[in-house]
Amino acid sequence: MANTFKNAFAASVSHSSYVDLYTVPSSTTTIVLGLTLCNKTASAVDVTVQIQDTSDSNNDFQVLDTVSIPSRTTLEVMAGQKYVLEQTDILRLKAGTASALDATLGIMEIT
């Protein structure tokens, strides 16, 4: 088994629909190491983060549900926690305001 550390990025996250930040490749298990969300605006912005479990009838599970990030602030999500994603699971997010958030995801893929 190989362990590969990677990042996934999303700039100016959409507010009208979810943005798939990361989809686990086939034959891969992924450990989520951290997620950072940066509010680039002068106003507070809401964010929703969810994981779609494709092995469970594509059920969506909320990690954050409409959490407010203050203006010009970075929120560290999942700090100190680890989430295990299985092949084809999806981590996605949506902002309350268009183009207000950038996201950085740190992961380790196990193949």
C-alpha cells in the first residue's frame, strides 16, 4: 500500500450549488487531515460542508451546517480529527455568498 499526501483547492466557492472539493478515486481510501476555509470578504459568510457516502445510497452527511465565518477570517475545520472516506465518496461545500470563500483540503490517499 502506498500513502500519498495531497491537497485539493477550490477558489471562490459557489453559493448556488455544492462544489465537489474532492472525490475519492476508485481503489483508494482517503484520510482527511484538515480543511481550511477562508472568507475573503468584508462581511460574514455562511458555509455548509457535507460528505456524500456513495456506499450508503448517496446519503449526505453534514460536517458543517450553515456556519458563519467572520469577515476576513480563516476557519480551520476538522483540526485534530480524521475522517475516513471510501472510494467514490465526495467532500463538498457551498458558500452563502458568491465568490467569498476559498477552501484548502489536506488529505492522505491510501492505494
